Amino acid sequence: MSDGQPGQHSTGVIARSLRLMLGALFCWMTYTVMSAATTEFNLGVLRVFGGTLTFYLLVHLFIVTYRPFLHRWLGAVLVAIPLIVLFVLGGQSSRVAAVGYVGVTLLLLAAKGNTANEVLFIPSLLSGKGTYLRCLLFAPIDLIEQHLGGLGGMPG
């Protein structure tokens, strides 16, 4: 069974478009909230965003080091849990930062045409080491498009 690096599978037209639209929506939501908020709130959002990025960079380096011991689907679920907990249990600035983090990641995934994990893609870009964990949100669409025969995953 091949785990595959993210560069080996590119997204099809449908999955890439959905990543782009959802990422743009999340970034627009983040911008809308931050444009109407105070400077203190925006600095809090940036602190949480930076903390989230730092946390996931450390998680990514740990996963790259201990890759054989972590299944790619279980690992994808496990790395998503802290961001979900941050969104559910955090305050408003934590929620805005979590939505913004996923939005930026989805835009980057759409631009690169990559099937990597949503929360680990920015750390994998920063570290230069790809992640083998799959994108949970769009995994079904990615799998279907890989089996379609046409140009860019479209039915041929």
C-alpha cells in the first residue's frame, strides 16, 4: 500500500474548484469580521493564528519524523481535532483565527492543486517536507476524481 506524497496526486477540476470557493468564503468571513473589529481583537486573532501555525508546524515535524507509526487516515483525524476543539471551545478570536487558518490553507491547496491535509499544508510548505496525511474534507471527491478518466478528473 502506497501512502504517496502530496505531489503525486493532483486535484481534479471539481475538488480544486470546491477548495477555492470554500477557502475564499472562509477568508471573506474572516476579513469581514476583522474589518469591523477593534485593533485588540485583531491582534488576538493574529496571535491565535500564529500559535495555531506554530503548533501545527511542530505536529508536522513530529509526524514527518515518526511517519511509519501513524496511519494516514487516523493521523488526518487526529491532527484535525485540536483545530476543531479550538473552534468549539475557544472565544471569538479563536474561532475567527481557526476559520482564517483553514481558509488560507484551502486557497493554497487550490492554487497548488494538492490533495494534502488541510491543517498541515502550510507547515509542509514552510518545512519543505510533504505530508502523507490526506485531506479529510475533500477526500471522497479526490478519490472519485482520481478514478475518472478525462482531462483534469472530468468524465472522459
